[in-house]
Amino acid sequence: QQPVQSPQAVILREGEDAVINCSSSKALYSVHWYRQKHGEAPVFLMILLKGGEQKGHDKISASFNEKKQQSSLYLTASQLSYSGTYFCGTPKPNNYGQNFVFGPGTRLSVLP
Amino acid sequence: DVKVTQSSRYLVKRTGEKVFLECVQDMDHENMFWYRQDPGLGLRLIYFSYDVKMKEKGDIPEGYSVSREKKERFSLILESASTNQTSMYLCASSPSLGWSYEQYFGPGTRLTVT
């Protein structure tokens, strides 16, 4: 089953903060975050492998709450370059064995 | 820098045609993946491979097959293209076995089946 992301879309002004959530009805073993700009390939942001883990670089960070089966991506003091669609992804078993599933994405637009 | 290349950016094929999408990575990565991306659905895994001649089904393998004869090359095959296979196809690779490594994506092939 696909992770759920919220919100579906968000519009910010430069300098504002945003939080994107990723949750699953089943256990999350690890969470990957990617950003895709319009017309480009998704680009890796970070992986969280353990419950309680927090990571970050520049002004983008993430946390992973294994018990709550969710992860959050925090974008602080957003810049125009942060615009794009953010995807979370996680390994999941399926009928064939192993699988990797992405959420439907959160579209972030940063305006001047 | 890791480079993942795909043979075509845009492809138009007719219903019933056999279609080959090629992907090459230049960093000696073990794992390679094929996804399709559709609006509102995100990326969905079709097949992946963790070694030469090895393949595993992802979430939506029906209507597709894959081939990995060399480590750096992973091909997606649509045996008989149908209109519901019109989509953006993304190839990716990752360094090693398991799901603890980042995936590097190619630029994508937008396939239209008419």
C-alpha cells in the first residue's frame, strides 16, 4: 500500500516554513525523501533508517517516528529553489516479495 | 557523479508494437529499477534487478518484462504496447543490495501509445 502524504500541495512565500508528512497504515522500516522539479528526474534528499532518527542539511531536515509509522520533512526559511514535488518512499513487502513504494507526492510552490 | 541515462526522452508507439526502453548507469551499481510515473499516483515500481540476469517483480509488473544481460544496462520491454501504458518511465540505480541506499534516477522516457 502506498504511503499517504499531506498536504497534497502547499504554496509559500520565500522565507516561510513548511512541513510535509508521510504516513503508513503498516510498519515503516525506513523512509526515503526525494524532490522532483518540473521536467526533471527525482533527486535524493535523505534516508532515515531508524525510529527516532533525525537528519538534515542546509535548511531541510526530516524525522522518523517508527511507532507512529510516519515521517516528516521540514523546510525552513524556504527558497525559490525548494519548489518541486516531494516524495517519500519506503520498502514494503508485496505478493511477489520485496517492493519499494512512493507516496503520491506533495507539490510545493515557493513564491517571491 | 552517478549518471543514469535512458535511450529516449520521448517515444511514440502504436498499440500492439513491441517497445524497448533502455537504461545505462556508469557507476557499477548493483541495483537497477524501472518505475512508471503517473499524475496523482507518484512513482510505481515495475521491476528491479539486484544482479545480472536477476529480476524481481515490483508492484505493477503485468504487461512488462525486463532484461539485464550486463551490470550497467537494464531494459524494460513492453511485449505488446497498449494505450494504458502511456506514461513517464523512470529508470534508477542504487549502489548495493537492500533498501538502505539512495536511488539515482535517469531523466525519464515519456512514452505515448496511440
